[in-house]
Amino acid sequence: MHRRVRHLNPRFAGASLVLDARYINEANNTAIATWPDISGSGNNATQATSGKRPIFKTGLQGGQPVVTFSTGGMVCSSGLGGATSQFIVILALKSYNYNGTAGGGMLISQGSVFTTDFLLGRTSTLYFFEYDAGTNGGGNLTAPGAGNQIHTVVYNGGGAANADRLRFIYNGIQQTLTFDYTVPASLNPAGAYHIGQYAVSQNDTAWYYNGDMCSLLLIKQDISSSLRKRLEQSQALSFKIPCS
């Protein structure tokens, strides 16, 4: 059973973005200009400015490599491709802290202020998912600390209530959220994905993510709970992170 879960290919689950540090072919402590998307969609994450590139480090998490962010982020050329009512983000990461007093460590961001975008990140005390930035809030929960995590956000606009439309899951366990506003039935994000930085203010150091990222999966549809768990467990086992 473990063998089958470990080798589950996220592409077969319909993932349109798969960033996995194990598939970066660079030497230890290399500043990477490109993190290849292995989903087959061609959504490689890139950083053109040398001083803002994250660092590839080998053998750091469960004997596997990671990508360490601190001075900037990366950009994936393609977005969600118009209005969507469902998607899932699964991250394997170790967050050190947030980089500024005004902002928070941005894990993944898309769109621009006053459009229906989404922001997923953390401050010193909260993890948050925000939509329609500048006018509406989102779901929040107490940050579980700086340990290794499988961090999953499930957005399903077809749900009857906030708790059905937005879920946070850590290491296989669903968390209790607080909501600032009603979660919308659909999002219409514009522009590219930004990994480790804020899409609106790419040079705002207060929003830079500060930590290691092992992998990031994005699926443009809702999936069954059993398949989601298998994907979480696959990432956890690959990087030796505990996951229920």
C-alpha cells in the first residue's frame, strides 16, 4: 500500500501545476532561475533577477532536496485560465517565519487588487486564504508553528456554506477556520501564479515567503477525499513528513 501511495503521479489526478524539488537538476546551494513544472502543462516557475532567486539545497528534508525562499519569489507563466469554482492547492513545506511586520509570507498568489484573485500565505500567527483582495477577506486559522507540513487548501464554490466552500488541511487533518466574509461561488483570477511573493507587489519584501518548499501541486477541480489524502500522503512519504 505504501509503495502505491508513494509513487502516485499527481498528473494522473489532473494537476495542472506540479513543482517538486526532487526534479531539479542542479548542484547544492544553486540559485535557481527555473523550477520545472512536471505536470506536462509547461507552467515552469521562473525568476529572471539573480538576486531574488531561491536556493536549491540537497538532502535537507528527509534526505530529499528543497527550494529555500527568502529574498524573492518565482512566477509561473500560466494562470487558472478564467473563472473557476473549484481548485485544490497542496504544499509540502517548512515555514521559518514571515518576512515583514506589515505583510506575511506569501506561498502562492494570483491576480491583482480589486479583481477576484487569491492569496495563500502566513503571518506570524495566522495562515490565511484571501480572495478579492482589498475588499473581501477569507479563511484564517492559527499558524501551527514552523515545523514540516503538508498544507492543503480546498476551494469548492459549490458548497452550501463557508465551511463547505473553503477547507484548510494540515498533515491530513482538517482545521477549524474563522471567516471574515462569505466565500464566493466562483473566482475569476487573472494573470500568472506567483510562488513565494505577492502578485501585486512583487518587490515588497514584507510579503516574501521565508522557508523551504518541497513541492506544490495545483489541481483545477475538486477531487474526492480519498484521492486528496493519497496525494497528501504521497508528498509526505516522499519527504518523510508525518501525515495522517
